[in-house]
Amino acid sequence: MTPTRSAESADRSGPPGSRGLGAQLERHQVMIYLVAIGAGVALGALLPGAAPTLEVAVEPAIAALLLVTFHGIPLRRIGAALRDGRFLLSLLAVNFLVVPLIVLLITRPLTDSPELLTGALLVLLAPCIDYVIVFTALAGGAQDRLLAATPLLMLAQLLALPALVPLLSGGAALGMIEPGPFVQAFGLLIVLPLVAAALLQRFAPRLDLSAAMVPLMVGVLVTVVASQTPRVLDAGASLLPLVPVYVAFLVLAVGGGIAVSRAVRLETASARALTFSGATRNSLVVLPLALAMPSPLVPAAVVTQTLVELLGMVVLVRVLPRLLRTPRADAPRADVHEP
């Protein structure tokens, strides 16, 4: 399920024991991630007082996970990825044309609940810039292209959200979007891990961090879910109308990503990256915006999307490679193998 290490990165391989452990974890990673999510829910429910401490650890945990992810990408390929105009235009089209149309359609049942509607719009209209790269890598997608596009996605959502959220909410969220959380998250979750990965590739070329990927993902899942579960439990049944909305978004966004990728004839790895970008949202970045809202239902709505999305992503890393297969003719040129 994970990308095959390219010849360019193979010389960083560590001891055979570490590669064997990593391979064992990778083979069972979907079940491991489901158990981690369950453990996070149990921890958050049984120890709600630990949530504030765990919340502080969320961003550092994601940063560490992304450092390992970036370290596995030959970073010299990022320049070439930035020149892939067809992929970048498709990425913008999916996230800022297709996704808003989907969101407009599926959030109509929430119009009688302004707090739920605002929270849902805030999170569903913001494309992910952090752990989407990890899930794309796990599914054999073009994570280097997605990594190269993160500044563009961040800038585009910073410009689009102040217009889209009030427009689709009927003006209820006017003036709520601030750039601070986006810039902070981009620096901590993208720039710092990327620079650290580049330095490690340059000065420790034989270092292999691949065996740390699954344990770090487990840590992120447990930390995120446990830190946010108390908010969801406090809101209780009032959040239930959001669940079918978020599930419908995942299904329709995956379908939209696949349709666009086929329409523009993207190769398989890029199509997988495009689809993950459309389906994965920026919940951890927009959560501070939601917490600043006067109603506690707004951040609870964002957190509910996080929980639904994490479950959906664990399933999608298994399903999407079967929906978007690499043609046999492409196999010699592909950087990934089918799970």
C-alpha cells in the first residue's frame, strides 16, 4: 500500500531489521489505524481532562509525521512537480469549483441550524495541506506533486474562504476568516518539516526513517481523536445531522476527483493525489477559527468532521488504489506499486 522506494532514495536504506519491521507494520497498517482511532475515542471519553494537554501535542505530532513523509520524497522532484500545469489547474478546479458545488448541495439540510452550517462550511471548503500528503503516499499517489502545491492551496483557500463561507451560509459567518492560523500552520506543518527533511537528505543520505511512519501515524490518530472526542461527546445528539453530510461529502468528493482526473487524463499517481486532495479537509487548521466563534457547536462541528474523515481516509487508502489502478503499460515508469 505504501510507495516503493525509488532508486534515488534506496541508498538511504537502513539496517535490514528496520526495513523488515517497517514492512510488517505497513502490511497491517489499516487495521492498526482503525485500532488507533478506537483507542483515541476511548481515551478521550475516559479521560476528558487530558484533552487540553493532548491538543497541544497535535501539531508537533503531525509535524513529526510530515518530516518522515517528506524525507521519503526525493525533494529535487518538487521543482518538476511545480511545472505540471495540468495537475495544478485540476487541483484548483476540484477544490474551488467542484467541492463548493458539492458543499452547497449537501449542506442544505443544515440551513435551520446556523452553528452547524457555519462549522460544516468552514471545514469542508478548506483543502488539507498537511496529512493529506501522508495518506496520498500510503495510497501510492504523487505526494511530491501535492507537496509542491501546498503553498498554492494555502494561498487559494485564504483568499476563497472569506467569500465562500459567508456566501454559502447566508452571511452568518461574515468577517470570521483570519490569516493567522493558516500562516502558523503552514510554517509549523510544512516549512519546518520540509527544511529538516532536506537537511537530513543532504547530510545523512543513508538514514532511513520509513519504519517510523506507521508508529507516528498511530500517534497522530490517537492524539487528534482523544483530544477532540470530549467536544463531540459534550455536544451530544445535536451533532448527528452532520454525520450523513460528512459521509456524503467524502463519497461525492472522491467521485468528483476521479471524474476530473479521468476527464483531464491524469496518470494514476497524480489522479490519486488529486482525489485525496478533494476529499481531505483542513480541519486542524480551521479549528482555531471555529473556537473563536461564540457557539461551542461550531468547533464541535469541525471536530466531528475530523473523526469522520480519519475513518474515511483509513478506508480510502485501501479502496482508492483499486478504483484508480496503474495500467500495465505504465508499470515500468511508475514510482509506486499497487497494494
